[in-house]
Amino acid sequence: MTRWPTALAIAALVSTPFVVARQADRVGGVDRVALPADVTFPEGVTYDPAQQVLYTASAATGTVVRVNLDTRASETVAPAGVLIPIGSTPAFPAILGMKIDASHRLWIAGGKTGRMFVIDARTGHVLKQVEVPDPSGSLINDVALVGSAAYFTDTQAPTLWRLEAHGETIGELEPWLNFNHTVLQYDSGANLNGIAVTPDNTALIVAQMGKGLLFRIDLATKAVSEIDTGGADLTGMDGLVLDDHTLYAVRQTAVEIATVQLSSDFSTGTVVSRFKDPALAWPATAAKVGDRLLVVNTQFNTRDAHTETTPFTLASVPLARLTGR
């Protein structure tokens, strides 16, 4: 029988110790950040600079936690059972990319559930839940925020989904852009994954994971153009972090972070650095926090064999290490 937590359980925030584990032989200031025990196989991450806290979640159970970067304490915002009903067996992964807005709302991509969630980051209350028309044909992978609208990538269906807030009201799901008649062509492999917003909020940068391609999507015209990277190997791209015209692309299958310097009009890009380190473990999404990149170590590649290392971690990498300095 499917059990849902009570309202009291949803609102309860459980504090657990949070530590940064530093290895004595770590070179260049790369650290591992340990996550709470109930965060298994994390994938998404987002940073709230106003509160100086991180949010991440378990892709297996849907547990969402908040990490205070000052006190090194973590709190459970939404326990298992809020987003993924206890007793259900959704296809893995169920919770992927996430972003937080200025109204303390977390916008969360629901992976193979075909759902998108909006929750109150302070209480864990679900403000909105929507589902694509054919959940079995979708994998909702990542999300970017532009103004009051959230754009979700779908790795299986050639659609960019849009969900917009009107004040405190969240609207209905819109299939905002179909890629069938654009230069961005889907195939049977892994398609759209990471997504980022240009600094002027006029365009989106998206990664086609299997082909290793980057594209620019104009928000005003919906025009899609490929970013010329000179044939650089960027296959396996997962999360994207865009810092002005510097793009940090987390290559999951290559277990590296590729730094791509984009041109002023985002039409071309040059790989200026490729970063590998033992602190990376099948990495996925990332968030820029000050002068560091915090990268989620999913360990998805260990799940079937049950060979994961616990606790699960984030890799904390100085930006200087990612730009070849």
C-alpha cells in the first residue's frame, strides 16, 4: 500500500551533521563534501546565494536536503515519500536537476517519472506537480530559470518543456519547443541533458549528451543554432554551469569537467581545460559557489552492482583548477 507522509512529517526539518572531508594528499584544494546518509545517488544541485545554502536530492528516494555552507549542517526539506510515494517502484532515476528561485521555490526535474515538481524550499510543501502526456517516453533531466519561467530538458522526447509562475500561482505545462524541424536532431541515444541561461537572459545553452554537441536557443524567436566547438570531444555532457562566457561542462561518462570558452555571441566555443581528479565519481550537475564549483558525485555506475562508496559526496573544485591556472 502506498503511504504518504503526514503534513507534520513534511514540515519537519531533520538536522544532521555536515562535514567537509579533506584528504591530506589532496593537491590544489580539491575537497569532497560528505552528504547525509539519506541522500543516496544524488544528481541535482542548486545554490541559494541569499541564504548561502545548497539543495540536493536522492535520485532514488526523492529525499531533498538543504545544506548550510556556514554551519556545515544539513536539513531534510522533503523526506522520502513526498515526491516519490513510499512503496512505489518508479523507474530510476526519479529526481534529477533542480533550480531555486527568489521566492524560495525549488523547481525539480522528475527524471523517468515524466514529472516536474515545484516545492517550497522552506517547508517541503509541494506547490505544483505536472506530468508530460507520455511519461514512458520521457526523461525529464534538467531545468533552467528565466524570469518567472522554468525550462525543462527531456532526454528522450524532442521537446523543451516550459512551466511558468504567475505570482504565487504556477501555470500548466507547455510543450514550448519541438526540435523535430530544427538543427537539433534526436536519435536513439542520450539527447538533451544540461541547460544554462546566458547572462542577458535572452538565450539558453543546452547539451546533447550522446553526440557531445552544444546548442543555443533564442528565447524570443525559438531559433536553434549549433555552437561550433571545432570538433572537440564533449560526449557524455551532463550538467552545465555558465559563468559569463565560460561554460563548465560536467562530462559524466568521461569523469571530467571540460571548460569551454564561448564567443561573445555564443556561436563558437573552445575547450581550454579538461579537469580530472579522484574526487570525481560519475559526476553530473554542478553549482558555482564563490570561487569554487560544487559537483554532484552520482555514483550511478555503481548502483546495479551495489559497489557505491558512502557517504555520497560533492566534489568542491577551485575554479582556478578548471581554467588551466
